Amino acid sequence: SYSVKDNKVSKEYKWEVDGSGDPLMLGLPHHIDQLSEKTKFVMEKSYQTLKGKMTGVVGSNWEMEYNLTTLEWGSNKLEEGWGEFLKNDIITSLNDDVNNF
């Protein structure tokens, strides 16, 4: 479920589980950054996977909060050279991924 108020979105994920106790799941950095303070973390350190650094999270409910961005027409970031800058970063990152696999 989700709710929107002003420039914030709150999303809640509820997993149904069999058995007793809360499940142990793994979250990627973009999940961890958005989790509300109610969520329990069990790992101080994360570990690297193919998809990124994963951190253990306990609970069948994840509440995530996002700040909405302002959308505008006619962004000039590509005209300012951002396109080439991002292209080089993406190529470097992909090469690092391949070499460290």
C-alpha cells in the first residue's frame, strides 16, 4: 500500500509468512536508505552480491519513505555536458563489475 502527502510518499510492503517469528530478508542500499525507523536491522555490515551490497533486515513489514522530486520541462543537463560525464562513469562502472566478477 502507499500514501502521498505533500512531497512525500510512504510505501508499505507486507509479506505473508508461514510459521512463527519475523523473516530475515536482505535489502539493497536503495531499500535501506528509505526504510522507516521502525524497521529492525540485524547486520551491522553488509556483504557484496552481484546486485550490490545487501544488509539483513528482520520483519514481514517494510515501511519506506520517499521525497518526491520536482519535475520540470526542458532540463538542460545534457546540454551542460552531463550526458558525456555519465556515459564515462557508466562504462567505468561496468568494466569494474566485469573485472571483479
